[in-house]
Amino acid sequence: MSHDRLQAMRQAREQQAQRENRRLASHARVIARLRAGQGVEEILAAANSQIALWQQGHLCSLDYILAWRDVIASGPRRVADVLEDRSAYGIRMRQNTPFAHHLAR
């Protein structure tokens, strides 16, 4: 493999890691509020509304719709755990977050 190709691959991985770090950081406030029990009902209700919009408009994969519904139904601690999860699962879930309304605040 050429040096240029390796360099491009390294750069792409680095950019992806930076994007993921920004996603994780952007969820920090939501995570903190969920863990502190602050505004939990509002946060989860807004997320459920977003998920309903996804489903009605066919805006997101049914896999993520069902996954987020299951996570939210498990309670705020589980939601915070998923949002902090650094595994491939956590990364995928943050990429398809129903908490965008709270990230912009």
C-alpha cells in the first residue's frame, strides 16, 4: 500500500475519532442531567417525540427506532449509560440520537 494511501487512511480515522469525540462531548449535558435527575421527564419525552417523528416520516432505520425505544423504556440511568458508551454500539446510537433538541441548548 502506498504511503499516500496509508496517510489518507490515518487522516480519515483521525477525523472520524474527532467527530465521535464531539458527539460524546455534545451529549455530556444530557448525560449529566439524566444522572442528576434534572428534567428527566422532559428530556425523555422530547426523545420519544423525535423517535415518533422518525417513524412517521421514515427518517431513521427501524433498528434505531426500536433500539432507542427499548433504551428509553429502561430508564434514565440506562439512557445515560448508552450515551456514554464508547463501544461501536454507543457510537452508532449517538450517530442516531433522538436528543438533538437538547444538544442545541
